[in-house]
Amino acid sequence: MKVSCLQENLSKGLSIVGRAVSPRSTLPVLSNVLLATEAGRLELSATNLEVGINCWIGAKVEEDGATTVPARTFIDLVNALPPEQVDMELVVQTQTLNLRAGRSEANVKGIDAQEFPLVPVPEGEGGISIEADALRTAISQVAFAAATDESRPILTGVLAKFEEDQLTLAAADGFRLSVRTIPLPQPVPDPFSIIIPARALVELGRISGEQEDPIIITITPTRNQVLFQLTDIVLVSQLIDGNFPDYRQIIPQDWMTRSVLDTAAFLKACKTALIFARDAAHITRMHVKPGSDLSPGHLVVSATSAETGDDVSELDANIEGEGVEIAFNVKYLIDLLSVIGTPQVALYTTTSSSPGVLRPVGDVDYTHVIMPMHLGR
Amino acid sequence: MNKETRAILHLDLDAFFAAVEALENPALAGLPVLVGGRPEERGVVAAASYPARAFGVRSAMPMHRALQLCPQAVVLPPRHSLYRDYSRRVMDILHHATPLVEQLSVDEAFLDLTDRLTAWEEAVGIARALQARVRDEVGLSASLGVATNKLVAKVASDHDKPGGLTVVRPGEEAAFLYPLPVRVIWGIGPVTADRLAALGVTTVGELVQLPEADLRGRFGQHGAEMAQRARGIDPRPVVTEHERKSVSQERTFARDLQDGESLRRQLWRLSQGVALHLQRAGLAAGTVGIKLRYGDFETLTRQVTLDVPTDDEQVIYRAALMLLRRTWQRPRPVRLLGVSGQNLCPPTGQLTLL
């Protein structure tokens, strides 16, 4: 293999695939990045067997070939090179990659590309096209609600339900639920659902920041992997096998009290409460106080720590229904209010021990449910 | 007084949960009362009143079994925050006697009275006074043991339940322990007891007769510790500010287990035990762990950190089962299984959605 490319492009490509490297794998080759020439481009690839990312950068190929090099060493090295052309040549016998850039020269010891697991590439037509911006927003509004502990593997995933001209993403960690629906440019012929690891979607969100064209989604014929096709990037993820809980049953249909709040003010009150709540299991009390004909209603947000102190914030609120006191994990509220995306948010509550529902005002396609905490403590 | 000789008191509240329920509802006094999970949910007995124990009911027994033995029993769901309030009142009384209090759970504590005494015998008067204050001020019956170390004090408090006060004076430890069954020694479980019985050893006195080298040969390091304890030797100090790191339950099987169904059943029982311990101590576990020992003694431990700390038996079981599925090389025979809760903290009060 003999190939040249710009340091800047190589560095950027490595930052895209680098997060899929598994640093502590029992399989040494998984700590490596694959470099392979392909039709006048250089392909970079990394996988941790759950998520794999391929990325293609412009290159001048003099001699085709492939190898794998240790990701950490290679990334650190490339980032240290001057912003010039990088010439790479593989010594096949020893699997040593020689790099030259400006007046620097380096040799990196690699592992034969034959040992690298095959990352599937999209075949033929028939993918589902989706607007990149909408998908990225939906991921940011849903993936954080997935479980991070693996005691229920299904809940570490995000349900993706394709039905007619809509994609619904849903995630729940047992204490909260996030559901977002986005339109599909073309309706799907038959409805189907898959469960994608939340980690994979978070990666997709990260690497799709500059994507302007639609993202193409394809399920492998074996139905155990999903591919996301971007411009010059493909992300492949294993799917989680099993039945996702019926989230629609969890969303309360009725409410006693509806409080409409300014999102930024509510978020600020929650962040202040966190200063004290973090010493007390994040418990933060919400006291909903309806107003009268003459005065507006209020929401009083308060947190108390036996060690550090307490705080109270009073917010103006437009309240329908009866007063209620309810406590939430304030981190859950901050997670949601940071991504809700509208100037106003509506909080729907019933009793202090029944789930609270939060919705962006003016956007019917996003629903978040949070289970409260015991008020007794 | 010779400060080499310690004066250790162990206090154990009698049928604590059931006794609190009877204080809250006097109509329950004298009735067989069982506190615990419901039989249809495969619950276990967390506490049984003495009238219920007369039917052979014991704590940690499956509730459906307890109700077979005593069908007329009143079954109540546990009210842990109520028990914690009563516990705090008892512990406050103990703290008046000495700051050296090691609280083992809601209903159990060790006190080191050594520094308060000019003569060892004074410990007996203090114990009697504490027992009376707990009875008069809180309304609860307690059993107490006074001895020179934790091991003997704990065996002593169990010696005359309910409401007893058993004193084992310095030098009397051996005579007190020898006639008792080996199971009273901390660290001797049913499997070890069976193996000792096979050697003709059923009492502590018989255990002491076995040469220590023999015990060490048969049981390893555990054998050496057993020999020490059987002689009434226990140097463990009373630890205040009892920062518990973990709660665990483990079980060695009489015969190695090879089938998933049996292992799951054991895991469920162990998970229930850990949950019960956590609830009694008023704690939740942020991490759940399992311990797996194969027939050839290869031992593995695995743990998972939970998103929200728990004291719920179902949540603990689910996490433990996930770890077992990932760890156990079916059908390799399993000799010992354990479940633990680590990273302990007060329960968060977070309610669950699903």
C-alpha cells in the first residue's frame, strides 16, 4: 500500500472512527484502525463489535493495499504531524506503516488487515431516507432516557418504530420515558420496529453534525444490524433482540393539573436546586400553586440538603387545575429541559406519586414522562 | 480494671418488626403476626411474633410455608420507615451508655463498655438498666448478652430469648460455648456443620477436641479461624461509625448445582435475603454483585452498577440473573453462589415507571 493524503483530512477521519475503537478488548485487532485504499480514496474503519464506523477521505493512491494500526498511537501521531501532505507506505512483510510529513518520519507497527472483522456495507437500493437535522434532534431528545445499567439489556436500547410516513423513537430506563415522532419523506411499505443501542445513536448524533443530505437507514438482510449512511461515512450497529415494553401504556392519558412554564426559567431553577439536591439523591420538590382571577399561578422549586443547606425558587406559571406537591429527580428534569427546544414547557401532574408528563408547548410530537420520588424524605 | 479484658454487650430486639406492629395496633398483642412479602408474590417472612414462632415459623422462611404452619397468622406488609423511627429511639438510649456503639441493623447493636468500668461486673448493671429503659421508654423487649468479645456476646444474647440477659464472665467462655451446637459459631453454615457432623462433631466442645492441624487440613484457613472461635477467641473490635461497604448472602450447596433452574431459584432466595438485609439496615445498594464458585474452587465475582440504587428484591434479582447468565459456563457444576449489594446509601425514594 502506498497512499498520500492531507494531514487535516486524516486527522478528521480518525476523530470520526476513533470513538468506535474498543481500547480494552480481548481481541488486539479491535484496538486498531483499519486503513484500506478504495477507488482513489482511503477508507478508515473501527469497530467494537457493537458499533462500527467507516469513513472515506480523499487520497492519492499509488499502490492498493490495507493494514491496521493501533488507534491510540496512530491518532496521537497524526495529530502531532504538521498540516501538510502525509505519505504512507506499508512494509507488508513486517506490517509496518511508514509515514512522512514535512521533515518528520515515523514507523507504526500494525496487524494484518485480514484479522480485522468485516464491517458490512450497504447493498443496493431500498434504504429509508430521513432528514439529518430531524434525526439528530430526535436522538438528542430520546437517547438520554435509555438505561445505562445493563440489568435489563432491552432498556439500554432505543425503540425505532417505522410506520407509514413516521419514525417514532422511544427510550425508557425504568424511571422515565422519552418519545419523539419525526416525519419520513417516503412512507414505508410495511411497518416494522427495531431496537438500536442508545450508545450507537449517540455516536450517530455526534458524527452527523455536518451532515446536510438525508441519512439513509438500511437493515441488513439478517435483520441483526442497522446501517446509517452519511456522506462519506457509514455507521453500523448491532440491534438488540427482544420486545420493547409497550410505552404507550405508560403515558398517562389524564391529568389533574397543567402548569405552563418558561423553559429557560424552569431550567435555571432546576440547576440551582441541583446544587443542594446532589447531596440528597437529587430530590427536588415542586409545589404547584394555582393563581386566582387576578394573580398568576406559581411553581415553587425547592431542594434541601442536611449537610449543605437549601434553596427555593418561585416561577410564574399558567396553571389549570388543582394545586399539587410532587418531587422529582432534578437531574431528569435538567436532562429534559436542556433538549426540549421550545420557549415554553407544559408539566402535567395528577398526584404526588403518579407519573408527571412534560411536553413542549406547540409541538405535539414529543412526550416525556418522569416518575416522581417519595415526598416523605 | 484490667483493660486487656473487654466488656462487650450485644443487644437484640425481640421479633422487632412484629413487636412494633403490636405497639402501633394493641389488638395484635398475643396474636401470631407475620411481617413480610405476600405468599402469592413468593414473599418471605421478615419477622414473626413469638406466638407465631410457637408454630415453627422462622424469619426468612417463604411466606406460603409459614402460612401452612400457622394458617391463622395475621400477615402485614413491612413498614420500614416506621421501624427505622423505633430503631432510632433505641439506638439513642444505647448512645447514652457509651459512644462506642456498632449498629449491625435496625434491631441489633454491639456496645464496648470497657472504658466505662472500674470493675467488669459493673457491665451487668449497665446492661440491666439499658434493657429496662428500652422496655419502659420505647415499649420493646430486648435480649442482651454481656461477654468479653463480640462472638460470645452475640451467642449469649441469643441464649435466653425473648427478654433475657445472659452474662458470660471472663474465663467462662469455653464452659458456656462447649455444650452448644457448632452452628452458633459465626462462619459455620449448614454445609460446614454437615461436614463436621460426618466427623462426629456436633457441639462446640467436640469441635475444640479436633486438632487444629486437622481442621486446617480439611477446611483450610477457614478451619483455623473456626478453631479459634470455638475456643471463644474473637479479637474483632466494636466499630463505631459503622460504614458498611456491602451486604451479601452466599450459600454453599450440599451438592454442586448444574441446572439453570436450581441456580435461578437459589439466586432468587439470595436476592431476597440481600433485599431484606438492606431494608432492615435502611440502606439501598448502588451496585449488585454475584459470586460464583465452581466445583473445582475457581471463584469469579462480577458486578453491575445500577442507574438508581435499590433495596428491591426484584431489581436485585434481575441484575444478579443478568450477571449469572453472562458468567456461568453452563453446565459447569457450581459449588457456591453469592449475591451482594455494594455502594450503599440511603434509599432514594425514586418510584419506578416500569
